[in-house]
Amino acid sequence: MERYPQHQFAASSAQQYVWLEELYPSLFTFVSQAVADGRVYAVGGARIEYDLLPSGESLCRQYLHGQRYFRDRFGSCSREAWLPDTFRYASQLPQILRLAGIKYFFMQKLS
């Protein structure tokens, strides 16, 4: 980040930040400041990037815990769902994302 100050970065699940916070607290402080400065975006909204076809209940819990973490640590929730490598999507996903405060959905597999 210091080498390319004009670049912006993103990490896609709350769990990545949890590991950073637990294992590398000084780096987490640096990343938290970068989030506040708009150089790092906490995207995804879910606790982890899930795969295959989880149940609606599982999706609700993923977004509940992920968004809560983002709000508690960074002062705001993610507005983007990011699922680049999911093979199937639950039919409830649009409603769950909307209720989780997610405005945008990014993926690369939709066939």
C-alpha cells in the first residue's frame, strides 16, 4: 500500500479481518486506518465467502455476523456482496442481501 498509494484495495470477508486482528494486531490497526481513509474496502458483508448452496438460514447468519463485525470494527456495514467463486446461488439471496443492507452484488460465474 505504501508502494502504490494511488491504489485501492478490498478484502472480501469479515473472517480475513478477524485473523488479521487476532494474529497481527499492529497490521490490523494499519488496515483499519486504511479503511477509514477509503484506501481499503471491506466488501462482501458475509463472515466468509461461502460456496455451493447454503440454506437460507445459513445465509442470514453469515450476513448477520459479517455485517455486525464490519459495523463494530469499521463503523459501517458493507454495501457490496462479493462472491467470485460460488457455483450456485440460493433463491433467497436477493432478499437476504437487501435485508442485510447490501446494495450491490458482484460475481463472475453466472451461467
